[in-house]
Amino acid sequence: MTAKKSLRLLSLLTLWSCLPVAEVLALATDVEQPIEIEADFAELDDAAGRTIYSGNVVVVQGTMRMTGDKLIANFDENRTLVDVYLEGKPAYFKQTPDGGKQDIEGEGLQIEYHQKKHLLYLIDKARLTQGDRLFEGYRINYDTERSIITGRGAATGSTATTPAAKPGRVKVIIPPKKTTPR
């Protein structure tokens, strides 16, 4: 690999610090950590502003870990991240948040992040957990700017279901607040 190509690769990988998990759910120090991406295949297309990784994709940055079968990242002309698409069976992420809170884990057959719109989507067999808290359905949308989570039980016009929920329904589990002994 030439020095010019190595510099381009480093520039593109540096932009990964904009991923939603690193930006919103992460330990504040995660964005200061190096980003490591492993896959069976990688294609970097500078002209199109796209990077594609496929085959056993693993992304690690600090406490954030994402895995899937295929990852596509699109950048604008200024090399600013526009959106990320991760596919898997399922695609998965895990993150440790600030404040000593329990890890956040999410999965779906597809995970999308649209940076400029501040939207994270878990799609098809979507599941988001933190400790005993659960949000499950066909699709989970997370507005990272306003901290709003919405869910859909099935694809529009579909009778698809999640393993634990009834067809077309969203399942949410909110554990009771732990009381301190007297």
C-alpha cells in the first residue's frame, strides 16, 4: 500500500469517531481511543466517498464494539460521515455509557445511523437492552439529539413478529426500581 493510500485509509477510519454509539451512548473517553476495524474484505472508494467492509466485520473503539457481516459508510465531499449501514444475522453493538451505568446492547438484522439527522435505526428483529430494561420490536428508532426512542412491532403491512412479542407489537420491559433496605 502506498503512503498516499495509507493516509487516505487513516483519514477515513478517523471519521469513525462520529458513529452514534461513540457519540451518544459511549464513555466520553471512547472517542479518544483508536478505531480498529477487521473484516475479510475492505474496499475504500475515495471518489464515491464510500467504504465497504464485508465478512466477519468487527469494529472496536474504546468500550464500543460492533459486529456484522457487511458495513457501508458514506461520506460527503468534505469527508464528513453522512450515514452508516451495518448488516448481520444479527448486526450487534455493545457500549459502556458514562456514569457507571450498565452496558447498552443493541441488535437487528440491520443497523443504520444517519449522522446529520441524528437518527439511529435498529431494523428487523430489533432489540435494545440495558441491564433488565428491554425494548424489542421489528424496528427501533432512536433520535440521538432529542433522546427519543420509538418502536414498531412489524414492518408496514406485515404480520412479522419478534420471538417474544405478539405479531405487530412492540415489547418493553421496565424493571421495578430497586429500593434500599432499611
